[in-house]
Amino acid sequence: MEHWTYMLGYGVHWITLYFLVSQSENKRRILVVNALVQFSYSAILIYNLLYNAQDSMGLVWLLYLIWVIGVHWLVNSILLIFRVWKKNKSFTAN
């Protein structure tokens, strides 16, 4: 039942990443770096969520996963806001 929470987090993150990639000049690098980072922490945390979830540790691993997805999303959101602001600033300066 808890799978919908982190799947929703992934969905929101990838929508933000889509807009970040569309605003970027170096699209491939941003996509590859973000995918590798997300795959790395997801593999570790989902493995622990599925196989090391004795007693209440499943909730702890789930909260770690949601927290890390949130931090990753926040960093990408800040980068997206900065890029849009920078593009609009240079657009209005001309």
C-alpha cells in the first residue's frame, strides 16, 4: 500500500526533471546524471524497504526514500527556477 507514496514522488520528480531538461542546453548530461543518482539511491533504499523491513524498519526505509526523493526534487526545482529566471532576465535585457 505504501508504494503509491514513493511512486507519486517519482512522478512529480520526473515531471520537474522533464521541464529542467527542456530548459537546459546540455540535456543529455542532466538526464543521465539525474537518472544515475536516482537509480543509485533508489536501488539501495527499495532493496532495504523490501528485504530489511523487520518490525518497524519498513516505515523507516520508506521515510528515508521519500525524504531523499524530496531533496532530489527540491534541488532540481531550484535549478529549474534559476534557469527560467536567468532565461527571462536575459530575454528582457535584450
